[in-house]
Amino acid sequence: MSEATQAGGAAVQTPEARPAAYPDARRAWYIVSLLTVAYVVSFVDRSILGLLIDPIKADLGLSDFQIGLLLGPAFAIFYATMGLPLGYLADRSRRTWIVAAGITLWSAATALSGLARNFGQLFVARMSVGVGEATLSPCAMSLISDSYPEERRGKPIAFYSSAISLGSGLAALLGAAVLAWVGSGNTTDWPLLGPLAGWQTAFLIVGLPGVVLGVLFLFVQEPRRIVATAGGHLGHMFAFVGRHGAVFATFLSVFCVMTIIAYSHGWLAVTFARTYGWPVEDYAFANGVTLLIVGPLSVNLAGALSDRYTSRGYRDAPMRIALFGLALAIPPCVIGPLLDNAWAAFGLLTLGNVGLAFVTATSVTALLPIAPPRIRAQVVALYYMAISLAGLMLGPTLVGALNDMVFGVEGVRYSVALLPVLFGGPVLALAPVTLRLYRQALDEDIGETLSATP
């Protein structure tokens, strides 16, 4: 028995043992690169609202509660739930065309957000952004899995995941510039639209270029599907997940905690303003630069480590790295906001972001081996639905509730620090069970078989 098998990882097939059905490296990386650009654009489009809160509130006369609905539920409900039917469609239809339609929809909806004149119009625009963005990741992971064998997926998936940091960083920098601009009372004259405020211009600037990207995806050649049989339906997917409920429940808990912490950090600009007196634009600039540097380095390092150890026979390597990342993230995310020195707090929270990036980078890499090819896009869609609902519904919402009912508006840092303890503590305690169940699923090759009936 090999060392890898003794450690709980099933042996990996050599590349020679796999069908020679994958595209050449140049075409595969072109697909990954284009998907990553789309993911960057999606994060810029979804994140920019959080940095334009005050000018939007002032112009449209909105309350904090209404802003909270726009940040969370308006985007989350359709972003999460539309993923399932779109995953079903991705298992049976041309995925690049689905992505093209999605990019066009969310980009147009982002641009139209800048033309909203009231809460209802902005709410509908945010819902449309969510519907469009729901198309991307299920199709992307299906395309990547058909472009690379298992032992070579870590790097491309990590590269794709680096878009989270790149998109968030670019959104922060753009938001910082817009906030500084709005502070000077500048407006811009647009043809046919007339004078628009800075926040309106920001939505148009980040939204319109995405339409061109959507058109480009119409001409992308798809990789051949590794499994030639027709995709399974949603009943197959739910039956499969139900049969392996313990595996998927413990698996999802790790990544739900990651999104809860990450989305709760949408309050960090307010935290630094109220606690340390940092202007929001200063925090946005510092955070944007840091994310652009630290984020891609972290996720690509995690992806490289995943590939390295998977190729050595440790098929559970992505899950190990994810659990390590969560253990690395939670203590800094708890301690950082409680410090009295702003830069020390910022430094610890940056370390926490490194841990969260490790979790993000290896999440779908860990998921794909336990997801049968016929329902792979649907399983990925279910995964994104679960972590998105958990993160967007619980993260920012609970921080606001704790501010109102427990710590007060000036005690926001205590609210931000409490969530990683409440949700992360139990999940870390269950980490040995999670890893054992995951290894068992790999040893049983549950991702290679799918019952013909639900």
C-alpha cells in the first residue's frame, strides 16, 4: 500500500490511463482565461454597490434597511436559486452560449442600476444582476472539468478563483475614486441621458464593457464533454446528494462558513470608519491594493499545492488545504477587529483573507471528484446556491442585527468579530469528521457512478 493510500487518499490515475479527450493546453488556458475575466467583471459589478451606499442613499432617499435588502436578498435569492436550473441546462446545452447570455444580462442590469430613480427600480436591477451571474460558475466549472484531468485541475480552478480577489480589489479601487469624486460634487454629461451623478456614472462605466465580453463568448469553441451520455436531471442530482448526505453536509459547512465571514466583511469599511476614523475611500483604496496583491498570490499558491499533492496520490489534498485555510482565517478575523491599532487590525484581517483565499481556491477542486460527470454542473450549482444563500443572508444581515440589538452602531467591530466564532468554531471542531467522510467518498468513487433512476 502506498503512502498516499495509507494517508487516506485514493490513488490517482496516470494521464496515460485517461481518455485523450481533453483540449490542448493553449485552448484550455484560453477558455480558463476568458472565464476568469468574466468572473472578475462579475465581482466588480456585484461589489460596486457596497462602496456607493452613502451617495445612493442621499440621492434616492433610501433607508439602511433598504440598502441591506439591495446588498443581500435582492442579489442572493435569484443568484442562488437560478443556479440549479441553469446547472441542469449546462449539463445538456452549449455552455459558452449560456455564459454569453448571462454576461450580457448582468452587464446591462449593472449599467441600468445607474439609471434607477427609486428603490423598486434598483431592486429589480440587482435581481437581474443575480440572475445573470448565476450562469457563470456552474458552466465554468463544467468547462474546466472537461478541459483538464483531475490531477491538473487545481491550478486552472485556482486561477479562475483569483478573480474573486481581483474583482473585489478593482471594485474597491474604483469605489474609492468615485467616492472622492462625489465628495467634490462632480457630475458627468452623457449623450441622451443628460447629467449623471458620480455613483450613476460608476454603474455605467463598470456595466457597459461587459456586453462586449458577452458577445465574445459566442465564438468560444467548447471542449468535448468527457461523458458522452445525456446529462441527468435534477431528480438524479438531489437523489445522489441525499444518498451521500453526511458527506455533502459536512463538506458544505466548511465553505458556507467561508462565505459568511467574507460577506460579513462588507461591513469592514464602516467598521474602520466608526472605530478608527478612517474615511471610507481610504479604507477602500488600502483594501483594494491589498486584495489585488495578496489575493491572486494566495489562491494560485493553494492551487499549485493542490495539484502537487494530488499528483503524488493524495486525492484529498484540496480538502486538506481548504480546512487549513479555514483554520488560518478564523483567529485573525476574530482578533483583528478587536485591536485598538488600525493598521494592526488591517494586517491581521489581511492574514485572514489569505486563509479565506485558500478555502476559495480549493473548494470546487475538492467538489469535482465527488460529483458524477452527468450531473456535475448541477452539483456545482447546488454548491454555489448553498454557500451564496448562507453568506449573503447570514453574513451582512447578522452583523446589522447585532449592531441594532446587542452592540450598538459604534460596536460594529464586535459584531464582525463574533460571526467567525459562532459559525467557524463548530465547523473547525468537526474538521476530522469532515475529512474522514470526504476520504471515504473518494475511496468509494462516488463521483464516478450515478444511478439511472432518482
